Amino acid sequence: MARTATPKQNGKGTTRKVAGLGFLPVEARHGFLIDVPKGKGRNDWIRIAEYRNVDLTQLESNGSPQEENAGASSEWQATSIAPAGDFPNKEPNLRVLIDRTRWLALAPPFYEEANRRLRANGLPAFKFQKNPGKPVPVHPSLGKELCVLCWAVEEAPPELIPNALMNWEALAPEERWWLYTMTVATTGQAMQRGVGWRKALRAALAENPFVKGEGSPPKSRRELLGHSQLTLGFD
């Protein structure tokens, strides 16, 4: 079972259980799983999948979430995370396949950003581990942002990852969510790389030079985007 933490009571006097990176198992049935294979192989695949209507904290021995009811089991067999080496195109929930080398370059800065946001919302931080042992549940908003970052560097030269991180960090969360929504609509499966919005993300984040001080700050852009439909979902 995924490790859970029980933070202090929030302002409403209720206690919220948290698993992994901000996933709220009592309140949410939508989130992401980061599945890191055991070992140190630099070319091992880290898998990031998106799930709905499942309890991500109830992990089977193979790291796949259990369905909440038996009636959905047949559908789940077609969408769960398959063993390493299986052809991933049959996994519509699988959003990212990224090699360990790139993952280790981008994951620590992502965790730092995610934990900063979690603490600001009164939720516990979750320490980055190279080999967590179990798939890590992720809050849906953070999972979307992680996918955008991974898609930007999945085929980019590793030396461009620091540039991609700076461009990604310069975006407001709402901008990252919008990029995810646009990308997942047409090229959201793991193997749909190098085309459409996936190609555009690489150009915009990895290959586009980062120049500090140019453009409007994230706060100003966030105000332009508005909050009518996009929220962190932590409240």
C-alpha cells in the first residue's frame, strides 16, 4: 500500500489524508502514478500514467491500482501498467515513458516545486527517492505539470534539460495545465512522441533559449488566464 501521511487539521477542523505527492485518497479518484523500476539502469523506463475512478493508494503487488468495484475489472485489464518490455501503445492511460537518465535530471527540481506548493496549501511534502519501491500517487494538477515537463525533454538532448526546467518554472501553473489539456487531446499517449503538441513542447521549453526578465511574470499571466475553470484543487 502506498505510504500515506496525515497532516494537521486544516482551517475547517478536518483532517486530510495524503498519499505521495499531494494525492488525497478520500477526496479524489483522479490522479497520476509515477512508476520507477528497481535498479540503476540508465536506460530503464520511468512510467507516468493517469487514472480516473480508482483508488491509487490500494496497490497490487505489480503496482497497479485496484478497481473500486468488480464491474470495472475487465476495462482495467486493458489500461493498467503493463510489465516492463510490453508494447505500451495498448495502454491508453500511459502518458509518459522517459529514461532514467532524463528522469534523474528533471525529477528533483520538479519535486522541489511540487513540495513548495504542497506546503503552501497546508499539505505534507514528499521526499524524492531514486527508487521509491512503490508507484507514487500524484495530485492531478501536479501530474499534468509533470507530464508537460517530461514531454518537453523526452527526445531532447540531455544537455537541454536545464533550459527546459527554467522555461517550465517560468510558467504559471495554469499555463502548464492548459498545455497539458491541449497536448493530451491529440497526442497524450506515451508513444505519440515527436509530433503535434509534443513536438511543440520540445521547441517551446527545451530548445527555446531562456532569457531571465523577458516577458510578463507568471503572476500577471495568471491574472489574465483567470481562475473560473482552473484551480489547484487543494482546498
